[in-house]
Amino acid sequence: MKVTVLGIDLAKRVFQLHGADRHGRALHRSKVNRADLLTTVRQLQPEVVAMDACSSAHHWARRFQELGMEVRLISPQYVAPFVKTNKNDRNNAEALVEAACRPSMRFVAIKSVEQQDIQAAHRVRNLLVQQQTAIINQARGLLGERGVIISQSPEAFKRAMPDILAQCAGELTPFCEALLTELLEQISVLDDRIDHAETAIKSFMKASTLCKKIAAIDGSGPITATAVVAAVGDARQFRNGRHLAAWLGLVPKQYSSGGKSRLQGISKKGDTYLRTLLVHGARSVLRYVGNKMDVRSRWLRELIARRGYNRAAVALANKNARVIQVLLTSNTPYQAPA
């Protein structure tokens, strides 16, 4: 009998396979080495391949699509309820088949190589920024122990350090000065590498029409636009803008029962990096709404007065996410509010 749905529990070296027919009856179970995976799947010729949306999933999904198979990537949190008894590779592969056959199951869109390139640039830049922040905090801590206090911003730190090192008086000894000089050299090297990563991100934006459309939104620049396109891609998987905002964790968490509706703070689910970019972009817009008379600025001023600055920033990030979903699913350009 022909295998209709094939569940693959991904791993580094040994993959667990579970094949079933259209009625869910198990027809195939096996363990396959990494080198033999494509050959085995080609011999089984399943109609649907189901996998966890985890590391290397998009790579294998593209390879199976080249063989003419339909690939369904499922978030691991949606697969867990279908695991019977204990968690192991065999049960997880069987649970993938069960989850892939559910008519209401939500699947993860398969990313292209270009999308993963953009994401790689963002992750490298984020890593470099974290390293630079750690070095600056370490230097500020060392100076704080010697009675030297610097404002909490990278720009203020870089401006103040030359004067502090030039004075070299009091408890700031030549030995400590040499250590701080080495830290400044590391910060300078990281600055150059961050600039290189941002140049690559801007080059991706220049080559993408979708990125240019998203960058036209107030509070969205090259970093946010390219990150959204890399993570979301084809936004038609979301039925409307609210679904994209919910996927980013920008909608209230709901805990309702017995006819009583209880709404809490935002759920903070989904991509933390994207949500952070959208919220910070919204904060940059809120800084300049005081003297503007357009519809959105008046709405934001009223919202700040009624609900506070932070809630207004999240509300604007939510609205921008809904606008982004419309831009990604249509050919219309962005039009700023009148």
C-alpha cells in the first residue's frame, strides 16, 4: 500500500520515519541515516511530508519540494498534544502524521534561501550588538568602581572615554587605563563589523520591493523592513492583519471562561526580535507627535493621555503590524495618514 503521509523526526544524524496511508494506518517505520534520508523518501514517494519547524527544517523542506512532494512544517507546540505516552523519536514521528492530518492545523511557511540569508545577517548583527553592549557595561562597571560615572548610552560612553583616559588622574591608574584602552579597541572593531552587517541588510532592502513598501511606514526602517520580509515572507498565510499582530504577540492575552471575558497584557508570543523592532520603531514615532495635527498623531496623543506612553507604543506597533500584512498581500503602496 502507498504511503500518503510521512512524518520525519529531524535530527543531526539519525532520522525517525513514520509513514501512514490516507486512513491513518501505519505502513512504514524506520530509522535512517542522514546520507540515506533523501533516497529513502524518494523510494517511499509520499504525497505529504510532515516535519517539526525546527533547525534545518526549511532546508529539508526545499529538498523534498524539489521531489514534487507537499511539505507541512508544524510548530512543535502543536505536535506535543498528539504524542502518545512517553516522548521519543518514534512517537514524535507518529504524532507529526496525526497533527498533519488535522484540518484545522496551522502550518509554518517554508522560507527561501534568500530569506534565510537576510535572517543570518540580522542574527549576526544582533550578536555583535550584544557583544558591544556587554563590553560597554563592563567598562562602565570598572569606571564606576573608581568613582567615574558615565551616562547610560553607547554614544555618551564613546564621547566621554577619550577625556577620561587623557586625564588619567586619581584612582585611574596606568594599568587600568591600559585595560580600558583594550576594551575601546574591541568596541571599535565591533563598530566596523556592525556597519558591515548593516550594509549587507541595506543591500537586501534595495533589491526587494516589499522591503521598500514596508520601510515607508513611520517607525519602520531598513532593519525592521528586511526582518519582517525574512520572517514572514508570504503574509497570505495570515487571514488578516490581526492574525499577524497575534503571531507577533502584540494582542492581549485572553483567559475567558463561563461567559466572562478576561483580557490581560500582550501575549509576547512569536518572534521576540520582530516585536522589539516594531515597538522601538513605534517609540521613535511617539517622540514627534506633539506638534502634528494628522489623524494618527491626534489619536496617539489622546491614547497617551488615556492609557500611558508604553501602551500607546504597543498599540502603534500593533497597528503597523496590521498595515504590514496588507502591504505584503497586495500590490498597493503605503499611503501615510492625511
